[in-house]
Amino acid sequence: MDKKRVKELEIFAARIRLETFKELACLGFGHVGGAMSIGDVLAVLYGEVMNVDPADKNWEERDYFVLSKGHAGPALYATLALKGFFPMEMLKTLNQNGTKLPSHCSRVHTPGVDLTTGSLGQGISTAVGAALASRILGGKNYAYCIVGDGECDEGQIWEGALLAAHQKLDNLILFVDANGKQLDGNVADICALGDIGEKFRAFQWHTQEVDGHDVEAVADAAADAKAQKGRPSVIILNTVKGKGCELSEKAEFNHHMMFPDAEANQKEITRMEQVIEAMTAEWRAM
């Protein structure tokens, strides 16, 4: 990938974070930490890797995306709006009466969302089902899924991992957002996972580990995963919870935060916009 394309994906990730924060600031609260940490992988998936068509949301040849950590839905909504799945104005309705953008992802309500998620641990099962169904029907669809590292404390994650390997689902690519935190503290303190990669290797998955904020590394890992035959792939993303938003990065407990200070919110939005402007100027100079 050339440097200009890398910069385009970095800008896309920054825009996803900006629009995500604007959603949460408008609402006044939300799951900011885990939404911000997946901005880069969403930019890579929707900007480079996945086969999707915003003009045909039910396209039979599309790839499927499952955000198992459904509370990070605002980041997915920002991504879908930026890609043209629905108008940007809809982002202002996050989690409000009559909205099509509920707190957690909904296949029924939101254009571009393939599977409903939110009850942690269940998304990998539906991703396994999508990948297996595609193979049975003779399709070429890939199923991509993001789970959290805290979510990996759920037993259903490992049931899904076992079945995916047994079925040799090489059209399933899983991302673990390893930001080190969960709802009520550090993952290592609540229920330590040890070496996540070694666990997936023991389940016979092709396993990679990369900097989750390096879009080129994430894209290369996805390409490597797609080249695998006869086994599912997992990419462990080492990330920072709240990445790109100073208000959340500096907070010790940033799984869910309140944003009652309009002046502070606008200051953060302006700062993020300036970052994007600087990145865009750099891209134009390439």
C-alpha cells in the first residue's frame, strides 16, 4: 500500500472518531472508550478490505460485518454514515426516541448493519453462522467480526472459536480489540486472559498480532488472513481505549462516560477537526 493510500485510511479513521464523539456529545453520554479504540480497524475494513455497496444494502455478494461488542455501535454508525449507507444527519439521533441508531447495533433498525449485537459473546456465533451459511450456499462472502478482550471472558467466545476451527471456516476473520479494559476495570484484574494469541492457536486458528492503530499493519494482516486456507483467522489488535479523544484517553474509567460540559465538548471537537485538517494537508502534499 502506498503512503498516500495509508494516509487516506488514517484520515478516514480520524473522521470516524470525530463523528463518533459528536454523536456522544450530542447525546451527553455513551460508550466512548471501546468505540474510539476500533476506529482504525473500521477504516481499514470499510475503506479497503470489505466488499460492500452502500447503494445496495442487501447485495447478495456483500461481505458480512458483525460488531460483537455492540456497545461500540456509535463508531460503526459513524463509519456507515461516512460511507453513504444513510445521511450524516441521522447521527444526531443516536439512542433517542424513534431513532434508527439504538445504543447497541440492530439489524432491524439500521441500514448497513447485518446482525444485531449487544449481549456480549454472542456476535462470534452469528459470524460463524454467516460464514458457514455462505459456504453451504456456494457464496464467496467473508464474515468479519470484532470482539473485545474483556468480552473474551465469555465462554461463548470459545465455543464459537472451537466450532469455526472444526468447520475450517477460512472465510471468517475475527478481530480482538485488545485495549486492556472492560466495564469495571482492567481485564487483567477482573479475569485475566493470559496470552490471547496462544489460546486461539490452541483452537487451531491462524493468529496474528498487530498495532491496532497502524492502518497499514491492520490491512496487511487482513490480506494475510484472506490468503489462509482451511482454517479461520484471528487478528489481535493492541489498542488504546478511548484512542484519539483526549477527554476519554485521560480518564481511568472510560468504558462509559458522561459529557455534560458543552464547552469542553466543543473544544475537543475543534481539536479533532484540526488534527484532520493537518492530516489532509499532509495528504495533499504527497
